[in-house]
Amino acid sequence: MPLSRRAFLAISAATLALPVVGAVPAAAAGRVPFGLTVPWGPWDAAAWARRTTTVGTAPTYALWYASFTEAPDPAKLAAMSAAGVVPVLTWEPWDPARKSQKAFALARFLAGDFDATVRRWGDALAAYGRPVHLRFAHEMNAGGYPWAVGVNGNTAAQYVAVWRRVHDLLRSRGATQVVRVWSPNVTFPGSTPLAAVYPGVEHVDVVGIDGYNWGTTRRGATWQTPAQVLGPTLAEVRRVAPGKRVLITETASTEKGGDKARWVTDLFTWAAAQGDVGGVIWFDENKETDWRVASSPASLAAFRAAVAG
């Protein structure tokens, strides 16, 4: 069943309160709240209901993606609130339809070229009025997006400045209920050090971590446990942003190269043992590989058992 309005508001308020490490009641009780991505967008209530039925337990979080070319649509946020989940909006400063993304270099943001777009979104978020986890410009340390360090001439200092500028503009429009989710990719050799792109304690509410078990889907890749995928970056986050609440904002495992069902079980066991991990959001899509919860009956059964506590 969906969360009640009281439960929804309690979760949102708890996230805004910026609890210290170890102050996450759900994890302490042995169950970490979970979420799912919404690849078709958060407006199809029937599809969301089917997904909830499939996993057997109502998710706490729903995560989806919007680019800078999209107009703000409070109806999508309202749809998630109506479903009783906490909306996690990944706001991507680019135009995915363009072949070239040079127009979205961070220098252009600092020049004010996108201020009008940010203000429009700020007005819409302020009008919506309820808590929204806003994951702006994620995975900045991995080099895969036009806002990432090393792409389009971007520097780490520019990223920090753009992050602060965007969120200051949103707040200037009255969108003070926005939960600012800073969400790096898991670190790897050659990735930008997290300390260089951390906007600072006063500018971040929640730290997200994105990390996947690719198994043997890539040349030279090997099967990794959840602790191997996420643990080293979580340790670095604790050094860079001590005391911040953590969400695993994107994670999943392939079926190729190991036992996915066991991986699912181990993921939630590991997350619950951390104390400062306040949620796990599963990337429920068939994209580079079949990341979906229901990629096999065994994986689905393990997920249903894990999220049911």
C-alpha cells in the first residue's frame, strides 16, 4: 500500500533535518527504505501500481530524469506525491537530442546563459511547495556528461560554482523546500577526487552515490559484491562530507558473471549495516544490460524478500 500522507511528510522532514551519521531509524531496524527509477516518467499511475505489485512492497522513493530542455511540470511531482512516494528528480543540464553538447559547458552557466531556465524551474518548484529531492548534474566526477569535469573544458572549481549558483537561484525564487542531492559516481582510477567537486556542507543536504555491478558485461570487468562496488566511495564520502545523510541513488546488478539474487540480498544487508545509508534506489531498466529487478525469477524473489524486511 502507498505511504500515508503523514508518513510521506515524516520521511521528507527527516531528510531535510540533516541527521548525523548513525541516525537513520529504518536502517537501525534492519530495513533500508528503497526506491525505483521510473523510466516512463512519473505520470502513469497504473504502471506504478503494477510495479509496486511486482516487488510486493510500496517503494519509498521514485527517481526519474528531466533535461534542461524540458519545461517544469509540477503535475509529475504531484503524481508521485499522490502515489505516496518521495520524488527524486535527476535534473540534467543538457539536451540529450543534440549531437554536440558544447552549448552546456559550465562556463556558460557561470555567464548566466541559463539563469532564466533555472528561475522558471524555481518558480514551478516553489509553487509545488512540497519536498523534492533534486539531483542536479549527477556523476560529475566520472567524465561521461557535458557538465562533468574534463568535458567541454570544465574544471572542478567551475562545477562547484555552478552548483552553488543554480541552487541559490532556485532558493531566490522561493523553492526552499528542495532537498539538494549531490550525487557522484563511484570512484575509479582516473576519476575526479570527490573533495574537488564537493560544493560544501552549507550547499548540500544529502549525498547520493551511483554504482553498478557490471559483472562480465565489459571487457576486463569482473563480478563485484555490493561492498566492493559501493564501499570505497562511501568511505570517501564520509571523509569529504562527514555527517551527511547518504542515499544510494542508482544501483543495480547484471545477471552475467555471478549470482544476481545473492547480490540483491547482500546489497540490502550491506546497506542496513552502514547506519548512515537512508535508502537504496534500484535502476530498474533494461539498458546496457538487464538491470531490472525482474530480470529473472530468482532476482525478483530475492528483491521481494529484501524490501519486505
